[in-house]
Amino acid sequence: MGRPDKGKAKKSGIRRLFTWKKSLGTFIVFCLLGMGALYVVYLLVPVPSANAEATMQSNIYKYSNGKILARTGKINREIVGLDKIPLPVQKAFVAAENKTFYKDNGVDIKGTTRAAWNTVTGKGKQGGSTITQQYVKNYFLSQDQTATRKLKEMVIAIKVDQKMSKSDILAGYMNTSYYGRSAYGIQAASRSYYGVDAAKLTTAQGAYLASLLQAPNQYDWTSANATGRKLVEERWNYVLDNMVGEGWLSASDRAGMKFPVPQKPRPAPGMEGQTGYIVEAANQELMRQGVSEEDIKAGGWTITLNIDEKKQKDLVEAVDEQLEDKLDRKGDEKQATVQAGATSVDPKTGAVVALYGGIGATEHWMSNATRRDYQPASTFKPIVLASAVDNHAVTQDGREIGLGTVYDGTSKRPVVGSPIAFAPENEDDESYGPVTVQKATNSSINSVYAQMIVDVTPAKAKKTALDLGMKDGAGFPETPAISLGTMGASTMDMAGAYATLDNHGKKVTPTLVKTAEHKERTVKGAQAIGEQVITREAADTATRAMTGVVRNGSGTRAAGNYEAAGKTGTSENNRSAWFVGYTPELVTAVGLFGEDAKGNQVTLTNTINPGRANGGRTPAQIWGDYTERALNGGSDATFDLETAGGDPDGTLPDPTPTTEAPETQEPTDEPTTASPDPTAPPTTTATTPPPTRDPVTTPPDPTQEPTATEEPTAPPTSVQPPDAGGDPGANSTVRPPR
């Protein structure tokens, strides 16, 4: 007999080793072992007590002296029973997150497996969790994305499902979830997004709140970008369609529903007065320091601010006495449009020692201290001067620019040397003839500073402004018009720029947060004092020029028992009025803004006082009142300035203006109006209006140059009334008393 086939023998051996009976037995053994292991895990994993996040800690905000300014956190959660939540709203949450909620045992193996696979294959992190699992995660566990936490979540969810009713689980889930806007729980979310209690929510509103849970910050309609709005609306439709599919909503009712746009954010209770403005500004600064919004909202932070309790009180009292006590906000619609904002900074440390955001955070949520939608007007002019000195700029006939340099102050005088035609009108169309830079600063003469920015170049002036701390944007083009302060800026921005001038050119960044401490980490305030960004001579020259504004110019109402430098400003159509100034110890920017009930910019004319509400009146009065209080009645400190000198009175040292180009030089764009003979006497005699009046800057002819202003003005060949627009701070017609 032949030998048995080796291949058949080998196959026979494999079959004996892997028979179906043995394979089945092995599978059963593994299943039993797995079940046993899961049972052991089930026995070993207890249902823990509630975690700290579920009960929500407060954030504590303190003044610089350690006294508590505010607590936030707990007030944003109010537990409500399921009987206080309309049944359709309950169903909306189930339709959004877990359609099998009423049938499952707390976990969804299929959904969890699919989510894990999508995560592993790079299709994005997927939740795959049931409502019970999410409640367990919110109430008992952490938000960590780990396999261990996920296994615990599943085991605890099974136990919770056995011990609690579906109604209690659903209520717990809706009360512990985070909806954005600092709102934890359905009740806080209802009030934040729709201004009603949860019991009054409509089905459409409930579907929106249910949709939010997927991405609370991204899906907030009032702050979302176009993509976010599209995604949340798709999510909202998905929820309602699921409700129809489950028989919880009729197709006819579904067809008649429109997307329920939520209201704008409102501060939580306890944020009245200036507290809400300060807390929000501090939170924004922390986020710029790398602390996430979610971390802040989760609570547990002790945040020490640079706000000085006394100075904060002084600032509020100054605004109340000089502005609010004189307004009838309820009985006079025009007076109700006046908004005030202010920021006060220590120039040696950069600390924001006081901040005024408006009449109250619960009444006017947008902070007037940090908003950048109004023009700073002529408060920008000292920055043009600083840039000229820093860059060793010269006039068109080659003379270096300084306080004694003589310019032609003729109103509507076309600038020389610019490829863009520009001929701004001085306030009241007043012409001054030959004037020094000091005098032009005192009286805020538009025509002089328009030529000066051409001499230094708009690009270099803008760079100086950004180096000092102002912010770039679409409203900050490199054109001669920016000499009139036509860009947007906040009181915080201007306080920082002027603090850098006060600090002799060494960069000062206003900082509100001193430290923020959490059990897991400590965050220090931003670096407030930086490098030298302009020369000391440039900064000190601007300071010396502005001492003349307070002493003899448009800012005399800011004078007091202290040495001060400052600048007035009033923007186009009198929509904003400013006084920004400083002593050696304190820098403060004060702004008034015209804003109607719909948030539109309106004129301040005939509001706080008859006629123009210019920067030399109420803003300067607020500044002076606050500064005197903050300095405890005054100060002996003096400016230590290193400049080539200058006469704060603006005495004319040379009758010859130096802004004209030599006869051999041809401007790039020929002016439409001939410039006056520099050797001839002034063609217009300046008058002497009250020394406290603040000049108004008239914007350029829109056919000559685009600016940040909103409304066109008459061509420069026509005379405009004082309120026709422009930057009042930019053109001051004040003739200082001799």
C-alpha cells in the first residue's frame, strides 16, 4: 500500500484542531469571560456623587485691594422640574439627541460603536451617547475624552437607568447641560435666549435650544458667522423633522414653523451698574491670555483686577455729576441718546484703574469703554505730531517739523505734495493765516494737520498710531483724511496710546487683570509695559503741545490743581465728543457717543447742552472732575520733558509759513484752489470765541478722497455750518486768550 497523501493528512490535522465544536466552544468561553469581566466592572464601578461642575462654582472678581467686586456662576443655574417644561419641548430634546431614549436601557451599543469607528477613521469625533450617558457625564463624571471615562459612563448609565425614571433622567439632562451665554440648564437658557421662563417656551424655541447643545458657542445666532447660522438652522430643521417622524409633532404644525431668532445676550443678574462691563472686559482679556470661554464659564476662578475701588467710584461720581444728573433720560428722547464711556490707566504700570462702560450693564449691555465704532476725531492729531518728530519729517520747503514750525492755517487750503486731493475746512470755515504748530494744536486747526500728515506721510503716521496701541481696520486707510481722526477707536485704545506718550514713548498696554487663579493653574496679567516704540523727544513734544491745549486752548475746562496735557475731539455730525488727557500719574480717555434706541449713531447736538456737544465741554468737565478726585484734590507732580522747547501759548516766531512747496516743485496732483501767498498777511482775521469751545473737524470732499465718515459733505469751496460733519476734535477754532 502507498503512503497516505501528505496534504490530506495536514488538512485532517487542522480540521481536528479547529472543529466547529471547538470554535463554538472557544467563542462561548470568550463571551462568558467578557460577560464576567463586564459584570465585575459593573460591580466595582459605583454611582459616584455629583461632580463639582454639576453644582457650578462661582467665579470671584476682586478689586486691586482684594475686596470682592462680583461673584458669577451660581446665579446662572436654576433647576426646574419636568412639569415646568412643555411636553413638546421635552420631545424636541429627545428628537435631537436620542430618539430611542424611552426604549433603551441607558446605553446605545450600536451608536457608541459607530461613533468610535468614525473617530478612529478620522471622520470627526462623534458622541454616540444616549441622553442617559450625557446626563451621567454632566452630573457624575468629567468631560475627558478617554476610554476609561467612556466605560465608566456606560456602566453608570445602566445603573442610573435602573434606579431613576426616564422623566428624572431627562430633567437632569436638561438642567445640567450647557447652552452658551453662561447659561447652565434649560431655565437659564430660556431666559437668556428668549427672555421667558422654560414653562413658556414654544416648540420652535425648544428645538433651537436643543440644537444649541451640539455647539453652544458656534450656534448662538446673535454672534455666529454665516456658517454657524447655516449649521444651527439645519440642526433645528433636523430636530423638528425627527419629531414629525416619531409622531410627536404634526406635519401641518411643522410646516407652519419659522426659525425663532433669539434675543441679543443680556447680562446675568448681579451685573448691574459698572460691574457687568468690568467683568465682561476682564473675561475678554483672559481669553486673549489663552483661557478658553468654556474654562471661564465652568467657574472656580479667583480673578484679581487692577481696578482701584476708590478711583472707580470717583469716575462714576464724576460722570453722574457732570452728565447723568443733567439728563432726563426717561422724559427726553434726545437726551436719552447720550452714551458715555471712559478708561483710566496708570502710565507707569499699564493698570486699568477705572472703567466706565455706560449707564449700567443691565440697561445698555455694549460697553462704551471698549467699543470701536466711533471716531476719535482730533484726539488723533497729537499722534500725527509725534510721528512727524519721530520720523524727522520736514515741510514741503525742507524745514524740520516742531512746535515752532509755521504752517498756513487757511481754511479749505488744498494740501501740497499729496497724490490725493484734500482741502479740509476748519471749524466755522475760519482761516488763521500763518500759525505755529503749537497754536494749531491749541486751536485744533484742520488745514495745518492735514498738511502735516502729508509731510510725514499717512503711512508713517498710521504706523506710529499702531505702535502706540491703536488698532488697524477698514476705517484706517493711509490717506490724508486720517489726520482728522476718521478711523474707529475705543476709550481703551486712546488711553493706551496717550499713556505711551505720557511714558515718554515706552509702550503701555492697558491691562485689567492682575492675576487669575484656579485650582489647576494661575494666569498672570498681560505684559503691560513694552519697548520704546517712538523716541522720547517725539513723545515729549506731543505732551508739551497738549499742555497748551489745557492751558490756553480748547481744553481749558480740564484744567485743575495739577499739570495736565490733553486734546479735545468732536467727530462728524457731532456723533462723538472726546477729551483724552493725562497728568504725570494718570491717563484718562472720556468719550460721549450719540446712539438711538436701535443702536444707530446719531448727533449729540442739542442734547447735553444747546448746540454742539463738543469735547471741550462735558467730556473735559468729566475728565477734570474725575482727575481731581482721583488725585485727592490735586498733585504737585510735573512733566519731565525732553524737547527742543515750544511756547504753549503758540506765539508766532516767524511770519513765514513753511508748508508751501518751493516754486520749482510741482505737486503730484495740482490743487483745485490756489494756495495763499506765504508772504502775504492772513486774509481772514481770527475771532476770539470762548476758550472752552471745541473745534469740529469737517470731513474731506468725498469726491476727492474716501474717508471713514458716513455722510458726504459739501465741496471744500463752500462754507459748511458747524454741524455739517467732520471731526470737531480735529478742527478747533478756539482762539486762546492772550
